[in-house]
Amino acid sequence: MLAQRRYELIMEILRSEGPVAVGVLSDRLGVSQATIRRDLNRLERLELLTRVRGGAAASTSLEEPFAEVATIGQEARDAVARRAAGLVEDGDVLLLDIGTTVHQLSTHLHGRSVTVMTANLAVYEELVPDPEIELILLGGVVRRNYRSLVGFLTEDCLRQVRAGRLFMGTSGVRPDGTVMDTTAIEVPVKRAMISSADQVVLLADESKFPGGGFATVCAADALDVVVTTEGADSGTLTTLRESGVEVIAA
């Protein structure tokens, strides 16, 4: 196997699985541990990863910071957020996922008599001054770059609660309706949120069809509602409807 191909596979594994041991990489790629260590040293010099005890982890600097992502497609994102906020009724218990569209939704919840549970630090900061909202911040490990909480502590918290409705973001929706994400470490939290909610509402403007992402969050049949914008791919929307998903255009 060429060195460049090994580098690509190493980075794919680290991004999708988090920190990985040298021995695991050696077994996966079918090369010696000495070769893997040399590869990791080179990738570290390129600032693509960070060496940890016994292995390596992808550099968090590879992710786009939350503040930068939030400046892209603001108009479409706000249209989706406003339409989604219209689904909320006083007394609702809501789960709010990470991401910029879900954060935008939170800006339209001020003054509402609702309970909000979230691992989204931007949502927390938005809503903490509002005395009308009962705000529950889930525990977990802080991802400073993307202003979220992740890990087994977050998942354990989610197993203890139940929400009437989850508002979830995505990196992309494939033509078969599969919901994707670019950050694998967030996927277990998203899945735990889906399991803890009676209704799942996906917020995805037209740019998310197909969007991006290499990690599967869920299939179309896990969704109840998709809120999107008029330009979303019609074929994908038809597939979602055939799967029993209500599609709402903002």
C-alpha cells in the first residue's frame, strides 16, 4: 500500500472513531506497528493529528469553528428555524441538538413556556437569561471548537430523560433519506437523543441535500418531520414522504 493511501485511511479512521491505538491501526491497514508510528509522526508534523498515549487522535483544528459555520447560509437557516419554532407549543419538553440551525431555532423560543434540554452550549448561552424557559444542560466532555458536549456522560444523561420533540441538525441527507454527519464523535449523542424523544424533527435547508458527512446517524424511518427550504432535492423529499416523514417547506 502506498504511503499516501495509508495517510488517508489513518485520517479517516481517526475522524470516524476518535483516538485509536497504534496496534489497531496496524491490524486495520495490514502493516507493521513501526510503519504506523512513522506515519503518525509524519502526520503530526503536518498538524493533522495529535499523538496520545499508545496511539493518535485527529486534530480538532480540522473542524470548522462554530462561529465560522454560523456565518454560512444564514438566511436559509433562519427560515428553517422560524418554521420549526412554529411547531412548538407552550408546555412542550424539547431536546435541542448541536449545530447552527438548532441554535438559530433557540433564538425564536424566547418568552415561551417550555422545557429545553440540550448539549449545545450556544443554545445554553442563548436561553440561560430567559426566566420563562426551564433549561437543562446535559453533562459531557466539552468540544470547545464546536461548542457542544459529547461522550458517555452525555449519553448517560439522555437515558434518564424523555422529550416530546427532538430538533436535530445534520451535515447532509442522502438521496435514500439517510441522515449523515461529518463528526463521528457527535453521532452516538444524536442517536441517544433520537431514542429519548417521542418525535424527531430534522432541520435541513436545501444545501443539506445531499450536503456532506461520512458517518450515518439514522435512516429515514427514524424521522417524523423534516423542515427544509423550497430548493431541497425533490427526489429525496419524495423518498422521505414515502417513508412516512412529513416534509414542511419554510
